[in-house]
Amino acid sequence: MNCESVREALVTGAPLSKPDHLDQCEGCRELAARLDAGWGDLNRGLGAWADGGDFDAAFARALKEAPANNGWHLERGFHVLLLAAMVLFALVLAVGSPWQNRQAEAPQVDWTDVEVHLDEVSAVPWNALSDVDWGDVADDMLADADLLEAEGAVDDEALRELLFLVWAQTGRAAENANNPRQPYYASVDGRTVNYYWYAAASLAYIDPSLMGMLTDADQKSSINFYFDGFLEEDRKPLFQPDE
């Protein structure tokens, strides 16, 4: 079996009639090693795709690291590899990688119900409900706040404003309930505070413009009490602005 036949078999995947030829011919042995490495790179790219990773980046890196064409005898072998690469990239361009599609199809949270609930609670006068009812309102508002916190609203500028207002109304409802219970009241640095007004003031410490969103004078005064304490370094906010 001559070198030409061996190289043809290596490229097409046909079995070698004389496998010991590779032991005797350095050139054919090098071609076999490079083709194995190239197919390995392609398989790793496909593996990254199947596992939900960033296929585009993994495959591009695999091609970059694949052995370069080193002589005429590798030309057909790497032609096959590059053809496979072109087909795979064409598929990605046509339909997108599965991981990207899964991200694109991920449902976006609709905060309309929270915003409507916030507006409804904001419009209720302090003396329109009993203490017990205000306690129930505080519980409902806290559920909204928990949803926002779970979505990372403290660090998300797009949601921080909504979280600030929800915390402000949660604190107001707790205040109107006249029941200093946890988690609405807590000890911070040895002082009992309305925790969600304190939390709202802490958000305003990150973004002072949030204070301008408060329209209720009493509520604004209460939150500003904590906010001023942060500025005077008499109290420590729950959050720190990015450096």
C-alpha cells in the first residue's frame, strides 16, 4: 500500500489494508495525527453546542487551535474539515445556536401587575383602612418586593426605581398597621427602624434621584430621615454605590 493510497484512506475514513504503514512512514503518520486532532476539535465544538454552551465561541476557538495545513499532503484532509466547519456555521447562522435560542425564548417578567398594585395602594389614604387591613396590605406589598429582589432589582437600574417605590409603600403600610412586627421593623446598629423605609433610603443612597419620585410628603419625610442619617454618617445604608 503506497503513501497515496494511505492518505486517500485517511481522508475518506476507509480502513487501512496495511496499518503498519503508519509505523514506517512519518509523513502519513503525521497526517493521521493532524486529522485526528482536527476532528477532535470539531467534536468538542459540537459537544459545547449540545451541552448548552457558547457554541459559536467554542467552535471558533477550536478552528483557530486546529493544526494548520502543513504541506500538499494535508490539503484534502483539511479541505474536508473546513467544509464541515462551513456547514456547521451555516446552520448556526440560519437557525442560531440552541443556547442562544433558549436565551431568546426565555420569558420576560411582566411587572404590570406590580405597577398596578403599587398605584392602587399609593392612592389609599392612611385612614381608609383598619390597622389589620394595613397589615394585610404590607404583606401583599412585601410579596411584590420579594419578586423584584429575586430578579436582582437592587443592581438593575431598570428595576431599581420600581423596587424603591414598592419598598416605600411597604414601609408606609407597615407604619399604618401600628404593629411593629418583623420583618417590617428590625434592629439596625442597635436601633429599631422601619426596615423597608430604611431599605428604600439605602437605594436612594445609591441613586439620590429616587428621592424625587416620592409624592407623599409624610412618606418622603420619613425616608429622608434615614437618608440624611447616611449622609451624616450617623447610620449605615444597606447598600453601597459602585466605586
